[in-house]
Amino acid sequence: CEHEENKMATPTYEFQPRRTRIEFDAPALLFIDCQKYTTDPSSPLFAGGGREGFDQGHFFRTLTSVRRNWARLVRQARLSAVDVVTTVISSRRRDGKDLSADYKKTGFSVYCRDPAAELVAELQPLENEICLPKVSSSVFQSTNIDYVLRNLGTKTLIIAGLLTDQCVEHAVRD
């Protein structure tokens, strides 16, 4: 027999949506690895069919619209006086000895003087825009980007680029 005083009251929870305002104070737009190495079908990155499970056909079919969106993003950023920063995979040594262990393992390697290291045409930097060469998946681990963004006064970072499952993801996490 249950006594009234022994009954536990079941708590009720109400979902109260909070309106969180995302601040876009002092934004910068960061493009990651939008270069010929990651966008050209003849690049060594795509030789032999590329990585396992990677659908090159789909990738290149959608890349056209992605590049149009990059152009729209950079155009709007420039019109809005938003700082634009780009990064490229770019080894300073032809032999790639300066690359990180993850790039050596995956074979991501572009010598800085190779045409594949160049940014795509849509994102060629203007005179006050910064392009940082990097030698690992994370732009924050292999460049001085944190220092640069702080010097620019950046408080909000908008990120776009390639390849989502590696370099873009590392930048977002870092």
C-alpha cells in the first residue's frame, strides 16, 4: 500500500526557446584550400580515382555551383569591408619535408612554385588581403593565423573551402 507522502512528484520540464543573437562584430571570411590542387580534375590529388569512398563525379558536378557561391561570398565580403583571408596547401620544399605527418601520410603535397598551389581565379587576393601557406590540415596549427586574425580585430570567423572532412573541419574545430 503506497502512502501519499512517499510518492515522488514527477518534475515537468518545459522547453523554453531562447533567442540567441549571433554577433557578427568584426567578421573575417576565411577560404581554406580553394586552389587548383583541390579543384582541378588533373591534380595529383585526384589521380587514380582519389580516396576510397570519394565520389569524384559528384564532387566535380557540384564544384561549379560551389565556386559560384565562393565568388558571391567574396564579392559581398569586399563590398561590406569584411577582411578576406585565404589559405593554401603549400610546401616550401619541393621534397615536402616541411609537411606535417598527416599530410605526408595522406599524400597532400603541393610545392609552393607549382601552378597547383595557386588560388582559384575567383579568390585571387586583392592588395590588402592575406593568403597564408599551410603545411597541415589545420590552418591554426601550421600558420600564424590566430595572431593575424587578432591583429585584424576579428571576432567572428566565417569559413568556406575544401576539403570539408579534413582541412575545413580542423579549422572549425580549432
